[in-house]
Amino acid sequence: MLGSELTVFALILRERGHGATFVSVLLAAGTVSMIAMVPIAGWIADRFSTKQIIPFTSALQAALIISLIYQHNMILITITVFLSSSCGAIENPAFMALMPTLVAPADFTKQMGFAQTLYALAGLAAPAFGGVLVAQTGYKTPFVIDAVTFVILAFAPTLLGVDRKSEAAAAGEKIKASDGMKFIFQNRYLRALAILISAFLFAAGTLSIANLFLLTKVLHTSVFIFGLSGAASALGMILGGVLLMQITIQVSQQPKAITIVLGGTALCIIGMSFAGHWSIVLILDLFLGILISILTNLISTIFIQRSPSDMRGRIGAALNAFINLGMIGALLISGPLIDWLGTRKLLLVAGIAALVILAVFGPAIFHDEVPASEE
């Protein structure tokens, strides 16, 4: 994760001369692939074993990252970023499907919290570490470090002796790529959760752009304070991951926990719209980081617990699509909405809309169905 964050940091820094639009396109290319690859990513995760998938995708990513050192054409760079992220889109459901073979069901939430902590630490450390690397060694080193981490990852399943074999392939069954999405929509509980997390990440995602204008234009603070806002969010993600590692949320308590987290997220967004000082914004950023960390990891745990073992890859890929759809939607529409409504009104509307969505779809999550892992 740290290697990938270093590559993103170095690439954006190197290509900033092409303008903000190209930087936005690069970031979009890396995110859109997570949705575009959903059907094939889930199919691959359930059709092939971990030892077949990870070595291939990781080796390909290493080669693609190294190629970025020598690429300066904007179109080729964008295609390379898309392809590398597409490999990641395949790896995510493969790892999600592998986890239940390594961790007891009762420890899923703690394991997700541990992973979230590592991801957040990587995201927090990458800008500082990347800045030093670029300043001292140039742009090449971050790419090389990232490529080396992917080479190590390629050998990891074999070295660690872990593998999740395809049950359907072993039984000679035909695997349909659309089965993951169908399973979610046919399950009232999972359908409601998927809609809720997509909508709430959309609402929270408006902050990624709104925060910049709220702090620098509305509250007239410095860019440094805006940087602290990002650090507060990252720290919140770390604290959320640490919290999940310390507690055990029973299956019967999951709907109540999700409702509390979703309600808290909406109230934080609404509170942000009334913030009169930058310190209030930073405090709310911290709490939002904690809540979003708990939300995404708890829902991922629930989907793993309720997924049939032979469909975990496709269901995991479908969940990733809902998550990324909310985030991408927020990035695309936040700017125009800020121009139309203004920063404070956008945050207020987003928070109220989130509460309405919770009121509409929230009751469905209290009508739980028996988890696949507990049948």
C-alpha cells in the first residue's frame, strides 16, 4: 500500500505541469477501473485460485509501474494507470475471498480493522516519505520501490503457504460474472447495506472538495490548515481501525452499530455546514475519519460473513463497485453543486439527504437473514 501511495504521489507531482485537468483524469482512471472491472474481477477471483491470480497480477503491476518511469505521453500514462488499477481491482476481491480461509468468523472485524490501520498509516506517511524521496533521489525511486513491493507480493502466497481454491471450478460448474450483483439485490439485507454505503460515501465524499472551499474560501484559512484537515481525516481512519481491533461486534448487534455510525456520519456532515472556525472542521474531520473507517470495514465484514464461499470473489467485487460508485459520484458532482448551492448549503443538503436515505433503507437492515458462514 505504501508503495502504491508513493507512486500516486510522485506521478501527480511529476505530471502537475500538464495542468489540473490531467491530474484529475489520472486520479479518475485509477478509480473508474475499480467499477469497470467489477464483472471480470469477481469472475476471476472465483474461477482461479489465489496462487494463480496474485503472482500474475502483481508481476504485471510491477512491469506497468516500471514503465511509468519512461513514459511521458499523457494518453499512455493514463492507460497505464488504468491497467495497473485494474490489476488491483482483481486482487481486492481475491484477497477478500481468501480472508475467511485464514481468520475465524468472529475475528473478521478485528482483521479488517488491522488492515484499515495499515492502509491509513500508508496514506498518512506517503506524502512525507515521497516528498523526501523525490527531493533527494528524483522521481524514479518511488516507482522502483512500488515495483519491488509488487514483486514481493507476487511470491507472497507461495512463501506464506496460503491459497483459496475455486470451489465452482473444481466442481466443473459454470461461473457467471453477474451472480455477485444478483445475490446482493436478491438479499434484502445486503441490498439495503449496499445502497446505504454508496449513498453515505457519496455524502461524505463531497467533503473532499467542499473542505478545500470551506477552509480557504469561507473561513479564509491557509493551505496549511487544509493540509491539517487531511491529516485529521487520516488520523481518524487509523483510530477507527485501532478501535475495531479492540472490540467484538456480535452479529446481532451489527444493525444497531451500522445505524449509529451512519447517523453519526450524517450529523458530522451537517455540523460541518455550520462550522464557524477551522478547529471545528478539524475535529469533525477526525470523527468522520473514525466513522467512515468503522462503516466500510464493518460492512465489508458483513458481506464476507453472508457470502457463500464459492461466490465471495464476485460479491466482494460487487461491493467494491458500490463503494467506488459513491466516491466517484461525489468527485464528479461536488464541484458543480458548490458553484450552484455554495459550500455550506451543499454540506447541509448532503447531510440531510443522508439522514433521509437512512430513514428509508435503514429499517431493512434490522430484518437480517442468516449469514452464509453460519448456516
